Amino acid sequence: MAAYITRRLVAIVPTLFLVLTITFFLIRLIPGDPAAVMLGPDASPEDIERLRHLMGLDQPLMVQFGRYLLRVFRGDLGMSIAFHMPVTRLILQRVETSFLLALCSAFVVFCLGVPPGILAAVKRNTWIDQFLLMFALLGASLPSFWLGLMLMLAFAVKVPLFPTSGFSSVFKTGNLANFRYLVLPSLTLGFVNSALVARLTRSSMLEVLQEDYVRVARSKGVRESRVILKHALRNAAIPIVTVFSFTFAGLMSSAVVTESVFALPGVGRLVVESVLRRDYPTIQGLMILIAFLYLIINLITDITYAFIDPRIRYD
Amino acid sequence: MFRVLWRRKTGLVGFIVLASICLAAILAPFVAPCDPYRLNPSIRLQPPNRAHLFGTDMFGRDILSRVLYGARLSLITGFSVAFLSGTLGVGVGIVSAYFKRTGMILMRVNDALMAFPEIILALALLAIAGRASLANVIIALGIAYAPRMARTAYGLALRIREFAYIEAAQAIGSGSFRIIFYHLLPNLISPVIVQTTFTCALAILGSASLDFLGVGVSPEVPSWGAMVNEGRIYITIAPWVIVFPGFFVSLLVLALNLLGDALRDALDPRLRRLV
């Protein structure tokens, strides 16, 4: 198992290097002088020169790239122009909200994706199957900002069950009641992201339910619930885990919109704020962090495969 | 295609809804009851009534007219992004599959680009472009959705490349250009059309999200996402301002997804289990 994990870890190094190269050159694509663009039209030449020096833009390109790589490996993502603090600290301040939101949303995705997917496969070609498929398709078609506002209208304005916006730290205050701020955002994110999980769970289960070992289990008189949950689901799990991990990574992307709708102080909202304020070092830092998380999620998925199907680790 | 749609009723519904929205968008100058840009503060935030079927917004503009004109923007963005990302993605995918050494580098870069969620990549590209405009939104989303298309095209082209007819074409001396355009591309076209339909739906959602976040087209231009963003602060007193534009985004995307599903089943049953 250790050899398998090491192989997977080594495999992400080139991709990580390319991610860092892309984020480095992305900032250099800004037409004109990035320092002048960041400071706006009223900046004096001295200010522009000072920022150029601070960002290392006055150095040769390869020196800039080398320093940038060293900085990133030390965990230094640069200095935010708009927020006047290190980007790493800025992100750390926002991580709790996004982390808890992703966890709660993943729970919703699981509940709305996996059991309905299994049910649709078991009840294939019945009205239950058709209804669940349409429900999943609807989830994939709703814009998250609109669904969020509709949920807010229904469950925060008309029937005031949950707060409309904001978030108060759970870790700092120790108050679990603060999770109520995440109910509507999680439902929004969870519903729009569960569609693919539900559809893929259904198709994987349909495939597995036709296998000989399922037929054998049934003919031996094994209870149907056991056939489905133990024999079929475990063998259908790999595609489900794959799409679930992609969905988890996708939550970070949808969170950009959802955090803005519910005014949650998370990483997604920071992306929008830094884009609106043209805070390029923060955008660059956030892109590195998000891509890194994506690669880590992929790595965890690969490791999960090996646990689900031991044949994979010997391949 | 119509035979396929006729067999798949949900696909037919999707096609009819899409065609109706396209028709309404084309005929917007003739069927819109009011000028979508005309401000009239004396009738601001009126609920749906006979004169204004969808009500009016905070500037007294007719929401139905703005929804009709907004359909134009959504459709233009959706189709343009689908075309751009399709062309870029299929180009990169085929070249990578056919020229293995170049492909190795291109696909690694593609994998790295896929590590960035599409909307975040599009946001970063828009920040770099600096000026918010329809062209920039289309280019940013087109680039953001291209890696996914490239991955699909690459996988399919790799398989087709090993078929006997490609080998036969090489044996009779066909050049790379001829093999790519006459033998590889036509055999890819069905799954690419299916993927393009879904990309179009995603692009409409993506551009509406960018407009909602205030980084898309300029706010005075009637766009469904921007209309929801402008109206959100009036959610308690005038929910119709956000209900109608959001509903039409959902309807258009749902229609494209239904159509995409039907086309997938008809054109490429192998892809059925993937989506």
C-alpha cells in the first residue's frame, strides 16, 4: 500500500509544477505593466516602481520564476494589494467557512445522490426511476445563485427558519448552533451538485446488478437488501467515488457563487472580491491553493480505490 | 435527428422549449412590449399585471422585455462558448492523440488546466483581460471549458487512431492532415456534438453566474444573471424581479440538458453511462 501511495504522490509532482507555471505566467499575461494596472490610473511612477520591486517584476523572468517557486514551497503566496496582508493569512482567515460549507454540502450531495441513485436502479423503468432522473436533471439545470435566493425567500424570508446571510465561527465560539448559517447554502450547493452523483450511481448499479455474482447471491436466497448493499454497491463504488470526488472538487467552484449569495466569509467569496478589486497576488494565491486541493482530492480518491478494490494497488 | 427526438419525448420537449426561446430571442424587438432600457421610476417595482406581465424592476423597466432581450445574450454566449471550447478542445485532443510526443506535453498542460475549476479559471482570465465585455466573457469561458472537451476528444481519438482504416489510410500514403480531417474528425463528431450540447448548457449557467457576480457584461445590458443580481436586494418586497430571469435560465439549461440526453442516446450509446 505504501508503494502505491508513493507512486501516486510522485505522479502529481509534474502536474503541480505545471499548475505553478500556469499561475505564474497568467499574471504576466496582463496587458501592459501589471504593477501599473494593479495600482490604477492615479498611481505615481514612484509607487509603480516600488510595487514592481516588491513583486520582483524588475528581475529577469527566470529569476522571478525561480523565486516564485521557492516562495510557494515555503508556503508564502505573496502579499495582497487590496487587503494589505499576506495572502496565506488572508486565506487562512476564510478557510473555516469554506471547509465547513464543503463538508455539509458533501453530506447533502451524498444524501441526494447515492440513495436515490440506488433506488432508481433497483426500480428501473418505473415512475420512481423516471421521477428521480427528472429530479436529478432539474438539479443540474438550476443556477446555484437563483436556487439559493429562492431557498432564502422560502425559508428565511417567508418562513424565518434560517438566517438569510452571514456566518459566525463554530471553532472560535464553540457554538454548534452557528451551523444554522450553513443550512441553506449547503442545500443549494448540495442539490445542484448531486445530479451527476445520482445519475452515475444509477448507471453503475444497473451495470453491476446484471452481473453473475448478483444472480448467484439472489439464487442462494440472500436477502435483497444485502444483495444490493453488500454485493452490488461495493462493486459499483469506484465510479461513484470518482464522481463524488469530482463533485467535492466542484463544490469549491460552485462555492464562489453560493458564498456570494449568502454573504459567507469564505474562500469562494474572496476569489470574487479579489477579482473585482484586481488584486492579482491574491487571485494567483487562491488559484494555487484551489488547484492544489483538487490534486490532493484526486490523490485521496486514488487511495480510496485501492481500499475498495485491492486489485488496483497490485496493478 | 427528428426521428430520434420523436422517439425520445423528453428530447422533443427540450427541442421545442429551446426552439421557442430561440424564436422569442430573435423576435424580441417585435414581441417585447416595451423598450428594455427605458427607465420609468413612476412605475418601479410593480407586481405582474396586464400592462407588465412579469412586473417591473427597481428602475421601472419592463421585466418581460428584459427577459426576452436577455435570452439573446444567453444564447449568443452559450453557442459561442460551445463553439470556441469545442474547436479548441477537439483541436488539442486530436493533435495530442495523433502526434504522441506533442500530445504528451499538451495533455499534461491540459491536466494542469483541469485542476482549476472552470468558473475560477474564467474569473482569473476576466481579471487579466481587465475590461468586462461580452467578447471577454465568451473567450474566458471558452478557454475554461476547452480542457474538458480536449480530454473527451483525446480519449476518443486515441481509440479511433488504432482502427484498421486509419492504418490503411497511412499505408496508401495519406498525409497527417488528410487522416485527421477526413478520417479522425468525422468519426469523432457524434460524441463531440453531444458534449457540445452539455457545454452550451454549462456555459449559459457560467455566464449567468459571472453576470450575477458583477464581472460579466455591463449591468445596463439585459442579462438574466445581472437582473437577478440587481433585484436580490428587493427579494422581500418584489420577488418577481428575480423569479422570472432565474426561471428562464433554468428552463433554457433544462431544455439543453434534455436535448443533450436524447442526442447522446441516439448518437453515442457508449457515452450513456458516463454522464
